[in-house]
Amino acid sequence: MLLYHESMRQGRPLFHLLPYLHVSFFMEAVWQDYWTFRDNALLAIAMVVNEQSYLEKRVVKNAKYQKEVLNTIEFKLQDMFLFNQILFPYEEGGGLQLAGQTLHAFGSLEERILLGKRLYMILFGNMERHGRIENWARRHPHTGSRKDYWPEIFNNIHEGLPGKYQLKLKACKLKPGAARIYSPELEYAWKNVSHPEAEPGDWYKSWDVADMLGPLHEPVQGEIFREYCKTLEKLELAVLAKKVVSTREA
């Protein structure tokens, strides 16, 4: 993007410099095309294809990552029960609304690219909703806690007491007297990790990948509020089941 801005400043394309920044030849061709035709949707989809193709070998197909993440029972259960969702909060009619998608089959490159296309359509296919999502994001600094978008349900401070876990939610609302669900900020949920430098090399090998640049042919509605509510209820049941099993093993 910085190279694009510099190209705009100078009034000439500078994308021949991308290989010196270890950017794929695929994106060099895409940026050259964008300079001529200014197709925003094609550029966005190409960025999704580039990102996910880059990750495919270095992360998803990496033996260490597969052993420690993809092949773990926890990850497989999350995928099986559709616990992983990407949300775009916004306000409408005085209340919280959620647009987004459920992440499924993360190990599939094609599925991840399709997910990226659907998310793009959700964000830019309805400009009124896009404006609401953007306005919400500007007013709510991102901390990684679910409290950011739903403080009535979540809190970044642990309100619960030790002891038997009690189900807190009913019809997407807290039960009377129930403590809010603990959702810490990102910096307290995950430790900082130093990763080794990424492997050198270009993922791009053949223009067959251009088949992935086509637009979606099915409509994407995107509203996910009720689906997310069901996910929260399933997660609560999973936590309760884990507590019961842990108690019996003890």
C-alpha cells in the first residue's frame, strides 16, 4: 500500500519494486492491473488469495503447526461445532447488530479464500451497513475483549466466584443475578511470542490461481446475531461439560 501511495504521488507505477520487498510476483501483476483498471473488488480478492496462499505452506501445512493446532482435539471440536466466528459489530435501531461469517474447514485453502470473499461482500456489498460498521469501529477502540461490542454480556474483569459453574445465558441475555462472562483484553489473554522469520520464496507457481479471483455467485446476507447467540449457548454448555468431567477425574 505504501508503494501504491508513492506511485500515486509520483504519477507512475512503481510496482516493479515489489520483488525487492519480497512480495509475490502474483501481486506485482495484480497491482499493475489495478493501476490501469482501478477494480477495487478484484484487488481486494487478490489480496485475500495472496495472503491465504502465503499462509498455506508456511503455516497451515507446517508440521509443527498441524501438530500443535490443527490436529488437536480442541481445534477439531471448535471446527465441528462451528464455534469460530468473525464479527462486524454495528448499531441499528438503538441496539447491537452483528454481521459476519462462521469460519469452517480452516485447513482448506479454497474455503479460506471463499470466506474472505464473503467477508468482503458483507463489508462492501451494502454501503449503508458499511457506514454503520465503520462508525462503530471509530467509536470503540479495539482491545480484543468481547466487552468492546457487548458490555451487557461480557466484562474484562472476572466477576464470577469459585465453585460450580452456572449457566448464565438465556435467549442471548444474562439470567437474573448472573455475573457477566469473563472476556479479557488481548494483551492479558495471550503472551507475546517471538516468531522466527518467515521462509523465503514466492508461493506463486502458476496462473491457475487466477481461477480463484472470480466473484461470488451466491448472495451473502451476513447477519449473524442469532447464530452467534446459539454459539454462546453451546460454548456455555461445553464449559459446563468440561467442568463436570474435570470434577469427576479429580
